[in-house]
Amino acid sequence: MTTRTPTSAEPDQKPARAPQRRAYAMLVSIAVIMGSLALICSWSLGYPLRDPDGFLGPAWIRLPLLVAGAFIADVLPRTLYRARGNPGRFKPEATLLVKEHWTRERITLVVVGLVSFYVTYVSYRNLKNFLPFIMSDGDGHAKKYDYQLYKLDDWLLFGHNPSTLLHDVLGTGVAAHFLSFVYVLFLPMVPVSVVVWAVWSRNISFGYWFITAQCICWALGTASYYAIPTMGPNFYAVWLYHDLPHTGVADLQDALYDGRQNILFNPFADGVQSVAGFASLHVAITVTLALIGQYTLRTRAFRIGLWVYAGLTMIATTYFGWHYIADDIAGLAIAIIAVYLAGLGTGQKFDRWGRRSHPTTATSDVPLDEPV
């Protein structure tokens, strides 16, 4: 990747500092608010905060590992290509590549973006873990609104259940295994997409936009869990999903249910409970990915692929009973709100649908990277 050559009006890119502060002000604010809420809840309940395991281990391990992998993937192939097989050129070519792409602004984006995302995401997981203890019905039982949303699905589809309709239309064989793959793909996709936009976004402000939107999604999702706590149809109406084959989703649902029961009986047990239905953050996050990709990616095939992925994820959430119809609609709303607010916070201009966004004057001094 090459960077824009500084002009006489910007001899050492000093004007970029103020726009950068604006670009990450909202991002850092969300992380501080989410972290503070998690700490307050932990202190009030007397339950510990935890760093939940996930793809490649705990977040504080997997994010640096992903950045290291992205750095190697960014520098090594292009160094080998530029060196043309000459070992003596490896070091100077690698040094030049690092100087071209890994600027101070890029490093700031990676560090601030990933630390803010880490704090926001870990706080989200802990606040989700505390949900059954905070949202109680007064009799020691967690408050839930599954009956109301289940009946809403029934009303919207004139007496039919959405998951049952999908089972009848798509079948419960190959479709189940394919949609299970799509759904479980979300687990590595979240940290990988954050690292990709931080490391390879051709415009620094696009990286801030994407990560900020992600953090807003997690924050609004947390608020929705507390506004309308639910278990989800698979945990409320188990009988509707007995015809499905054993898949990775089934293993995940069993693990989440066991984890919830474990935490309910012993809040100090290892792990966190992660059962919460409203709203669907699978939908929110994947639609956010597709929306920002629509404005920032130049390759049409990538943009189409992201929308297909978001659509298949929405189908999978209903097919396996993770969410009610209202959950998916709320997830879609969260995505739109998150992308818009993050765009305002990072200085994006929203052109007509399908056109790439460009930084406003507030971020126009941030160096631009050409696509690979």
C-alpha cells in the first residue's frame, strides 16, 4: 500500500491530529461508559468481572494475535514480491513497506481501536452475564418476555411459527448444516473484521467508522437485553426444534444453556452466561458490516458477498430458534443507528445509496491509503 504524498500545506501531517481526536472521541467514550457500567454492576452484585474465552482464546490474547497475523500478511507477501527473490532486498523492502503503511496514524487507529473494542466487548459480555441477577421478577427468578414475543410471531404469521415455516421450506438436512456453518462463522468473523478494518482500511477514518459502529452495536444490544429480557425461542419452545439434526449450532446452544444454569446456581463459577434474545446482535453486526462495506469497499463482489452473508445470518437466527421476528427487526434497527451515528462521529458524508463515503473537512487531513 502507498500513502498520499504530503504537500507543502501539510509538511509532516500535523494537521491530522485534531481530526483523529474527533474520529476516536466517540469510540473511546463508548468504551469508558461500557467499562464503567460493568464495574458498577460487578461492585453492586459482588460478582467478579471475567474476560470471556472465544475464538483463539481470551480477547486480550486473540486480538494481538490477529493484529500480528495481519501485520505479517500485510508485509511478508509484498516484501517477497518486491524483492524478486533477492535476499539482499528483503530488509530494505520490508522497511519501506512498514514506513509506507504503518504510519503513526495507522498505529494509533490499531491501538485505540482494538483497546476500545476490547473494553466494550468484554463489558458487554459481563453485563450480559449479570442480566439474570439484575432483571429479577422479585421472586428470585429472572424476568423474561418470551411469551409475548412468541405470540407476536404467531400473530404476524397468522398462526404459523417462523422457524417451522423455514424447516418446511428449506428442509432439515443439508440446509441445517449449511446454515449452522453460516451462523457459527460469526464467532471468528467479529474479531477478524475489526482487525481487517483497523489494519487494511484504505482510509484511516473508515477504520474508525467501522470499529465505532461495532462498539455502538454492542452497547445498544446490551441496552436492549435489559429493556426486553428473553431467552429466545429455542430455549422457550424447545419442541419446535426436535426435528433438526445435530450441528455446530446445537452444540453451541447446549453449551450456552449449561453455562447459564451453571452461573445461576453459582455466580462465582468460571465462565459467563450468554443467553439473551432481544435484540439479535448477529443481525446487527452482520448488517453493520454490509452497510459500511457498501460505502467503503471498491470491489462489487465483496459488497454483494457481505449482503448475502447478512441475509443468510438473519435466516439462520430464525431457522435455529435463536431469535423471534422482533429480535431481528430490532437488530436491523440497531445496525442502521450504529452506522449513522458512527458516521457522524467520524466525519463521514453520506452520499446516495451505493456510493462510497468520503471524509468531511473534519477528517480530510487523515492520510489516505490506496487499495491493495
